[in-house]
Amino acid sequence: MSNDRYSMSFTTGSLFHRESVKLAELYLDLGDWNSVRDKVIAENLLQTRTLNTLKRVCREVVSRLRTLSPGGLEFLVEGSHQEQAYLLWLAVCRRYRFIADFAVEVLRERYITLKSDLTHEDFDSFFNRKSEWHLELDEITPTTRSKLRQVLFKILREADLLAANNMIHAAMLSPRLLDLIHQGSRMDVLYFPVFESDVKGMKR
């Protein structure tokens, strides 16, 4: 797996909670991502200041939502705010293997070994470790690397997996969200800071 290049194009923005729910609703209505994109751009449905930003955000959100099943998109539209946030974190992890690996190897690992905080140093050491196998990471400038770290921490906070003081929040997955997660890969639940025993307790 280590020879697969990491996509590192997540410097655009955040969890995009509001935008994602809006685009998921549109897709369930139109049934086609190209139609969604055309409508978003024609009507500036994301209310961005420039066309370039609109296109970039739309492209980013669609690339994440495409990782969800039709049932997942319906759930995203109907779920609670917290369930939506967790589902969008799952979509981010599916979209970006770098973030998925970070979620499993750093976020969850620290949580289950009772280290309750997540520091910038944790990100940096993970990045350095991965750059031994992923030469594309060596091409990233210190400024971009800092931006990637900033965006990832912001996404974690918006998904309510990290507090403002960088303490890790345990994921409280509802039984119906767990059902949905398990319909994908059995590994997907590992993207969340949660104990195996707690997952069993969260099931119906």
C-alpha cells in the first residue's frame, strides 16, 4: 500500500457541514453529481464570494460525498447534527487515506492508550514517519504542511472529535449510525476514537 501516493488536496476549508448537507439533498433530488455541480455553480448555492472559490468548494464537497452510499446520503440529510458530523468525518477519511491513517494510527491509538490529548507534535511525527514511505510528502513545503495540520485539526474540532484545548472527544456513535458504518468496510469504525467494548455497547 505504501507505494500509493497520498492525495493531499484537503487544504480547502473544513468539514463543510452545511454545504455537504445541502449538496446531499440536491443529489437525492437530481440523482446526478454533474447536475448538482451545474446547479450549484449557476445559482451560487454555497454563497461564496468568487466563482473560483465556489468551484473549488463544490468539487471538494462532491469528492467526499461520492464516498457515501445512497443510504449514507439519505442518512446525512435526515440525521442529527452530531450524526451528520461523524458521517462527514467518515467521508473525509474515505476520501483521504493520509487522514484515514492518521485517524487510526494517531487519533484512535492515543485515545485507546489513554493519552487524552492530540498535539501538533503528534501530527508532525506522523508526517515524518509517513514521508519515509511516501516521497510525495517530501515535496510539501513547511508552509503547506502547517496549513494541512491546521485544516485537519479544524476538521476534527468541527466533527466534535477534538475539543478547543486539543483534548480528544470520544465518539458517541448512535446504533443506526454504527449500522451504516458497518455496511461499508469493517475497518471504518477505527477512524473514530472509541473503545471496541464501547462499540459493542452502542449497538442495538
